[in-house]
Amino acid sequence: MNDNNQKLITLITDDIILPDGQINYNRINLISGAIALPIVRSLCETDTKDMEMVQKIHDTFSGLFYSGQYQELYDSIDELYGSMGLQMTLAAISKNHEALAYFVKSFLLDYEDIMEDYRIEKSVN
């Protein structure tokens, strides 16, 4: 089996690429939310509760996204997630450019939504 076939099988197995070759956007969206929540929660619930730091990380991530550095953004997310003792195990996403681009876009949107929830909660308390 050649390398491309193995990559396709891995993507299908992970339910990221459907058997007909279509990207499973719903699955990727669910995955991005599941990864964004513990990251933002961890950043927002530190002792300092420094929303400025959370915003700086977001800005860095956004800069990578808008400059088309999707793999670098994915790697940064993976490193941050790993620093929390968690493992993404989503290497299959990074093997498909369209899936990767959709994942990092979804992650940023989820990050923004969760960050905004924390801002609102902080302003109420």
C-alpha cells in the first residue's frame, strides 16, 4: 500500500474524511470545540485570570491563520494542548490541507466564543 493510500485510510478511520472522499466538517467542528474548551478554560482559570494573556495567544493564533500558516498554527495548538498534559492525536487532519484549514478556522472561532463567555462572566462578577 502506498503512502497516499495509507494517509487516506487513516483520515477515513478518524472519521475526518468520509469513504466517498468528502471532508466531514461536522466532525472537525466538534473536535475543534472539544480541544478549544480545555485550552481556553485553563488559560482563563489561572491564578491571575489574565485575559490580556489569553488575548495575546489568540492574536498570535490569528496571525498564523491569516498568514496561511495553518500547519504552524496546528502545531502551536498541539504544543499548548500537550503542555496541559493532553494529547490531540489528530495527526490525520494535518495530512489534508482542506481539513487542516477548516480545523484551525473552527478552532479560532471556538476559542473566540469561549473567550467571550469568560469575558462576560468576569464582567458580571
